[in-house]
Amino acid sequence: MTPKFKWLIIAFVCLTACSQQAVKQTPKEAEVDKVELSKKTIDASCDTLMRVPESPGVSIHIFKDYICKLFFKDDSAPMRFEIWNLDDDRQLYRYDTQSDNLLFPIGTWSNGHLTINDSVTEKILLFNIDDAVKDMDYTPEKKVSHISSPRIIPWNKRLVFLNEYSYKDNIQRVCFTTRDWTYRENNKYDFNSANVIHGELITNIINSKIAYVPDNNNTIEILDSKGKKEVLIHLYHETRQEIASFDHNGTTIYAFKSPAVECFSSACGGLNTFIAGFIDDDRNYSIAVFDWEGCLLGIFKVNGEIKDISLSEDEKDIYSYERVDNNYYLIKYSVSLI
């Protein structure tokens, strides 16, 4: 997961969205109230693997036996991607994006891939982690794209992306590119909701499922291969994010009101299950485990503030990159639900 957008910064330019007529959707809804959450509490053994010496400006993802680190761009250095061996701390790969001249890059982990997209320079870089480990000289697949979205990930030969205009119910949550990663928006919108559409996209390509885990809303959405909502999972969260709107040159701009309300912090998908970092009304952090039909299998509290979570291949170990006080740790939690 990458750093959150500064929610109250307003984007005045209408960006590429999703061509979509009004869609009638009647998804199944699952309500997990406070009592049900307490019933689903499970035990998880805990093992602190390492104290992470890096600053907060890094996203950490575990894939197979590799630690993947994405260092965010700042004023002094460009974004870079590194892969390390989990067992003996050997560096296996490094890619520096300086030659790509990225201005506002955003990275997303998904099914053994890292996607870096920069809507400003209209560039997308797609890394295959397995291929990068095999070859230190590996270079990512690169293409020019006019897509503007905080989340873009591979979907077979295409890309699926989070639709910034999906604030309104009749507009589809995700959109799909062609095989050459292009997308043309045919609709004209009189509003801009890019400031209020944030969160994680995770996929189960084998079963053609997509999940949207929002930052500021307590409802997880499971979608089918065409982007239609199949299941809505409402986790108990009494505090709700308020949204303001105002007019700018004939366009309605939506933005979050202060204070910000966080519900989910990170997510990761597996073949049978997916996980989400949940933040309750008292700002306690937990990891919730779901199946792809929308059932909550279990939830457990963690030691600190979740920054990133990853799921092992057998889906029994969960790796959590957490802030505890002013320190950062990589912690492995072991559960047995499948």
C-alpha cells in the first residue's frame, strides 16, 4: 500500500473515468454488527521478524519468500523498488525510477505484481516479482496511459482500475482497459469525486473476483469479472466520514470534511481468502479474514498501527508492517482458518 492521498486537497481537473450507463445492481448484503464481530474473534500466534530501520516512507509487501520494498518519491530521491530474501536478508533486485521521470507515482501490490502508475506523466510500470528475482537486469513493462486512478492492477492481459467517478451509485466502481492498456472515456460528468474515492483493489483472477476495500467507509465490496457488485460487507463502525461539496466553474467538487474517519488501512487477496486491516471507532487495529463469498471467517487485534499486510501462499500466515510507538516492525501472525 502507498501513502494516502491528502484528502482535503482538491483536484480541479476532470479526469478520465469509466464509461457507464446507469447500472441496476442488487448485491447480497452482509451485516457484521458489534456482537457478531466479538463472536468472530480468533487467536493468532505472533512472531516479530524484524525491526524495520527505514523511515515511514516505504511500503512493505511479502510475496513467497521475498520482502518487497517500495520507497516513496520525495524531494531528495525518486521512487525505487527493492526485493530482499526473507530468510537471509540478501538483496535480490533493485530498480530506480529516476530515468522514468515520474512526478506523482502510486504503487499497488497485486498477485505477485507491483504496478506503479503516474497520472501526471501518464506512465504505467508493471513489475512481475518472480521475473525480477530471476534477473537483476529485469525491467518492468512500460506503457503510456491516459488513465487517472489511485489504484490500477493487472487483470489477465488487461488492467482493472478504481473509477474516480464511482461516488454516485449508478456509476461502476471499477473499469477495465483493452489488452494494450488503453481506455477511452465516453461520458461527460458535471462532478469530480476523485478526492473521496480511496482504498485498495485486490483480485482473485482464478475465480474472477475483485474486492474494493475503502479507506474511509466501513463497507467492503466484492465484484464479479464485469465489475458488478455481488456482495457488500458492512463491518460495524459507528463513526462515519462526512463529505462536503462545492461548485467550481460549473463542476461539483466532493471532498472529505475534517476530521478524517479511517475504516480500513490495507488489504491483500489469496485464492480462498482475503484480509483487510480494520480500524474501529476507538482506533484499535485488527486484521479481518474473509472468504470470497463475503463471509467473515475471523478477526484479531494486532500490536500496532497497520501500514501494510500480506498473505502467505498457504493463507495461514499474515505479515503485517506496523508502527508501534515510534518504531516500525514486520510481524508474522499465524492463523488456521482454511
